[in-house]
Amino acid sequence: MRKEPFGPRHIDTPDGTRIAVWNAGAGPPLLLVHGSMSDHHRWRITEYLAKHRTVYLMDRRGHGGSTDGPDWSPDREVDDVVAVTDALAKHAAGPVDVLGHSLGGYLALRAAAHTPNVRKLVLYEPAIVESPQPAKLVARMQSAVDAGRYEDTVELMLREVLHMPEKEITALKAQPSWTARVATAPTLPREESVALVLAPGEAAAVRAPTLLIRGGDSPMFLQQAIDRAAGSIPNSHVVTLEGQQHIADQTDPETFAAVVLEFLVGPR
């Protein structure tokens, strides 16, 4: 039976937001940073990773057990990831491995450029997006949130932003984490109303060895984001999971975790 991670402990960020961090397993630290429509419940890979690492699962601001700050922006969320990474590194007396998915991958990439405490970095389809979603789509999301139709908001994101096939949406709805996903709906309009870009030289400042993971069937904008990251991060390489899209860690968690662990600890 899958066990719930222990926690949370709370880590304060520069603007006073309290980030909830859960943990499981034993060994060197590995921080997981979730993307949109998520909190720590999304991770189906924890039980595999926790055999080799102390896995820390942060709830991003406004998600799960974390509080929310007054002035949201991607920069504030980067500060959050840096603060959690630095706190875990201090606790472990050494650097931390970091894995980020989608928007969490974008935040983890940027954070790794601003702290020396990242040992290795894993980015699963980081959401590097040059322009925000169309205003009409964001407005439809906000209208659904205002009407209390949180599930409709999440489905708009899955269908019209991620272009996720119906079979994968059905698979997500069957997961125990679906309720937690739906609860995060109020954060979606703000996250989709901004461009997610890198400052000049930011990716080049990442010194941690970096694994970029992509699904072979993922939408073109995510494929392009991987290509941009691979061309900008000095010590990086790409692994493609054929036949997968944006939720390979959900649809095949054991295989996904094996790819991550091979990068972090070597062939097993």
C-alpha cells in the first residue's frame, strides 16, 4: 500500500509565504517541484525514489498546505524554490538534487541559476513559454473559477493548453490526486496569464548537471521548450520517453523513476 509522506514542515520565503514541505524515504536529499493543477499529492514516483533518496515534496505557494503571498509572480515562486533548496541543503550539510515538472520545471531551472546548492537538476518538460495564453481563454478560466466550477477550469487547462488526449484526462481523473488538482483551480488564471521566460544568461548560469525529459508525443510548445533549454544549459542532455506525453510520471511511474535514478545515482 502506498504510504503518505511525512510532514509537513514549513519554510519561510523572503516575502513571508510559508511553504509546506513533505518528506519520505532516506538518503541524500531530492526536492520535487510540482507544476500547475497540483500539490504534493500528484507524485506517483515517490515510493520508487524514496528507496534511494530522502524525497522532499514542496507545495508551491497557494497550493496544498502552503500559504499564498500578496503579490504573485513567477519571480516570487523562483524565490520560494531557492529558499526551500537552501534550507534543505543547510539541513543536509550539502547540495540538493532537484526535479521539476512543467511550471515546476521552469521554476527549478531558474532557481538553479540563483543558488549554488543544486547538485543535479532534472527538468520534465519545463514550461518555458514566450507568451501568455490568449486572454479569452484566461477569461473563461476565471469565469469558471468565479462560478465555483473548479473541475471545468482544470479540464480547460488539460484540453486547451496542454492538448491532452481524452484517455490521459480519464487516467488523471482516476488518480487519488484528482481532488487535490481540482482544488488548485483558482491559481490557474494567474499562471496562464503571464509569459514564462528566462532572463538573459539565466540558463547559462546553471552549473548543475541537468537531465531534460520529454514525452515523444507531447505538444510542440513543450518540445520547443526542451530544445531551448538543451541549447542553453551548459551541462545537459535529453531523454525522450517514446509514446508518452506530459504525465509519464503518472502513466508509467516506475519507468520514469528509473530514468531519474539512473541519472542521479548511476546504473542500478
